[in-house]
Amino acid sequence: MTSTPDDHKRIRDEQPDALRDAKKRWSEEDIAHYKAGRYEESLAAITELIRLDPTDARPYYSQGMTLSRLQRYDEALFAYQKAIELNPTDQDVYYNLGSLFDDLHRPAEALAAIDNALRLAPHDGRCYVLKGVVLVSLHRHQEALRAYEQAILLDPTDVFAYYNLGNARCDLDQYVEALSAYEQAAQCDATYAPAYVGKGYALSALGRHEEALVAYEQALHFVPNDAEVYADTGDCLSALGRYAEALATFEQALRLDPTCIKALCNQGCTLAELERHEEALAAYEQALRLNPNDWEITFNKGNSLFRLRRYEEAIRAYNVVLRLNPKAADAYHWKGEALLALYPDLPPPNVDKDG
């Protein structure tokens, strides 16, 4: 039953023990509802806590967390900022604020919040990991590497630091170093599936596809219904020339998640490798219905159209690629090939020999 403002004022002014007990009760309700995923009920309990004591920062912190779960991000930001106003020395609030800004793709504000958290708690490894993630989103990989390495210095068992370090190394095409980081992550937590997925990716990039398959199988032991891991496995099988197994694996991925773009794209590439271009085209078009602005899938679609001698459609696809990514050099090349195929008598452009 919701209490009234007069009840709260009377409790605060006349019954300090009752205030403590009431706050304890509502706090326990909040935690229980939050853990059970009943976020609206959690919010109701937090509202009672704020009414009981509007000067207490912690309920606003809890409110920010719960509102984030409900994807009510503007309200969550306000709640965190209110918590900071009431208690500007709580590192956890700054950390969660930074994480929320990162989710909202507001990296400058995320870094500012994380730096505030680190000012208050310079030995909090979580903050360095989050800082690394934000720096990677800004393509500041060298700084990100330093942040992850600092997190590992503070806690050599931090699985997330090693995993994200591996991801950053992959972004830099440093696959041997990435592999080492993923192996360290798996040593820290042998049940952490993303470490095996990362290991598989690094091994594939190094051309060690048989070992990559083992890594993906280890990941699937812990996440047996993960469509993307099946898509990665199928890609690895395709690289080994085991096309029938690869296609069956992509079908398994799509049974688990018909919207898995990676499975559709990898399926299309394998079908194209088998010269089954009509089927490849269908896979690419299905992927593009899910993500129409992916230039790489559009490029693959153009290639299938080219192989099917549908040159005008191929040119249109390459034009879309070049609109999305003007630096896609291969698209210029294959657009030229399509134009030559369509207009074989087209004279070459005039070249100024003195120019």
C-alpha cells in the first residue's frame, strides 16, 4: 500500500527507527523485484524510498539502473545525475553513468564519467575496461590497449579485460597477440563462451581453421543455442572446403535465429563459392532486408548479380556500395567490369598523355 507524504514526514521527524525499518523494507523489495526482472515493481519500491528520504542518493542510483533496464534512458540519466548531485563521491554512479553514455553512443560524455569514477577510485579495474571499450569505439586503439593492460595489472584474473584486449588486438590485425589474450580469458573463466569465440576468430584469421573449429565447439558447449557461433563454425567449415557441412551449419543457425545476418551472409558466400549464385543472391537479399545499409553484403549481392550476367542490376548494387562507402575500391573495379560486359564496344576514355 502506498503511503502519503504526511506519513513520510511524520516517520522522518518523529520515528527515526521506523524510518530505518521502512527504508530497509522497501530496499529489500526493490532488490528482490530487480533480481527477478520485475522492473516496474522495482521502480515502485524505489519511489517509496525516495519519498521516505529525498536526500538519500542511493535510491536514485537504483532508479537509474532500473530505468536503464526498461530502456527509459533519458529518465535514467536524470536519476544518475540526481544521485551525483546528492553524493558526488560515489564511484559506482559515475561508472554506470559512463556505461549508459556508451550504450547511447555518446563517447565523450562516457569518458568524462569514467574519468570521474577513476578519480574517486583509481584502482577500480572495471573502469579501465569500460574506458577501453569506449576508446575502441572512437578508434583510439592504442589508448584502449593501455587501459586494458592497466585493468590486468590491477586484477590479473579479470576475464573481461583479457577478452576486450583480444578484441582490440583483432581490430589491429594482431591475431597472435589476440589469441594469447583470449586464451588468458579462458584460463580466468573456463565457462566464458565469448573467450572461445574470440579464440576461434583469431585462429581462423591465422589460417588455423581446424583449431578454430575446436574453439567454436567449446563455445557451443556453453551456449548451445547461439546462432552466431554456428555461423562462425559454418564459415570455418567453408574455409576448409567442407561445404555441405558448412551449409547444414548455417541452416542450424537460421533455425535458431532466422534474423541472424552473419549466418545469411556466410551462407551466401559459401553458395557463391559453389557457383550457386541464385541461392547466394537470395541469402544476400534476405540479409539486406534486415540491414539495408550494409555495404559489404550489398557488394556480395552485386557480385552474384554479375556472375548471373544481370549487369544492370549489378551496376545498381555497386552504386549503392559506393554511396555507402566511397572508398570501396573493389566496387569501382567490378562496376567497371559490369559496364564493359554491358557495353563491349564502349571506347576507352581519352587520356591526356601530357597530363
